[in-house]
Amino acid sequence: MKKIILFITIMIVVCSCEQKINIDSGLFLSFTNREVNKIMANYGDLYDYSGDKSNIKLSNLSLFVLTFPVDYSQSFSVTPYIRTEYFNLKANPDPIIESNIDHYFETQIKSKMSMMTKVALLEIDYRTEPLREFKIVSTVPVLGKNAGESLNEFFNIKNVGPEGIVISALNKNVIIEKSGVNIPKTIHELVAQNIMVPSLILIKYNAPNVLTSPVTTSFIIEMKVGDKTLSFQTTPTTLY
């Protein structure tokens, strides 16, 4: 009975959604492609960006970067994913990418799901523009680097969106590593894979704390997406 109620609830959500829905053996994938014209960044992760970020322990430093069709920097207090205007900004779907993602979930993910979770609705918010460059810099000297010098070596990739999926810009396939871990470990590896820009990139500081005193700085994320150069500067924070 619970599974029937859950199925009916998902069908109501699906039918009220304008996005394309792929339904295959209990997995409901709602696809949306969006252009990338703006990026945004903040401290923490996508689901925990609230609270005081004016002081951050260096070992706890993480930032998430979101790619958007428009600029939401003036309304960041509202999670962009729940804004109606954002959902209405869609690019043309890519049937090949959507088919490859659907196949990936069917063959790689569904077999690992328990019977209780095999009825699921996943929103796949993807991009179809290649990621050419990604760099994080500081506005002041820090970690032995001058202001404006790359800090990429100090950060690892913690997650990417949608749903940890990395799409090849060469053949539009979902990249599946032999190790079973799809997400590249470093920023260099992420860019070197020649991928479509993710909708979300979550990076985390992954080096010893070498600060001898607190440093107040902002970070600038610089990305080249296709032939577009995009950047975003975070609010200041004091690292300790």
C-alpha cells in the first residue's frame, strides 16, 4: 500500500512538471538542460550555506560553485533551485546525453538500490557546454601564493552535479572510471577529462593548515565555459 501511495504521489509530481520525464522500471528522471552565462559561489555546501561564514577554520574550508543561465547573486538568500523564474529558463534538450544518463542510472545505479527505494524521482539539471578552465584564487597573499595566483593544488573535488554525473564533452557519454568512482579527485583531473561543465562543483581544502595567523580574504572562482570566461568573487572571510 505504501509503495502504491508513493507511486501515485510521484505521478502527480511528474504530471505537473513541464520537464521531460524518462520512466524506466521505477526510476523517474526529470531532465533539464540550461545554458551557462553566470556562475555563483559560496562557502559550505549546497545544502548548508546558511550561518556565519565570516570566520572559517582552514581545514573546514569548502566552497560550492553553481552554473546558471542568469545572475542570482542579488537574491542568494533564497536557494536558486526553488525559484520559479529559474526553472523556466531552459535550453534545448540533448537526447543523446539524456539517453546516456538514463542508461547509466538503469545499469549502474538501480541495481544498487534497495527495493524500498526503487521508486524515485530524480531531477537531472545538466549542461551541454564544455569546461575549459577552472581556477580558484585569493584576493590577498595566502598559502604561500600571491594574490591572483592559482590555489587549485590546495583543493580537491568533493562532488559535482547533477547527482555526481560527469559527462564527456567528446562523445556525451557518462564517464565511468574502472575504480567505480566517477568524480575526479583534483581540479586538474576534472578539467583534463574534457567534460561538460557540471551544474554544481563542490571543492574542499585538502592540505595542511600552514597559516601562522588569521587571514581575511575573498576567493575568486574563474571558469572558462566554451568560449565564455566567467568569474565570481565570494564575500570576505577570515581563515584561521
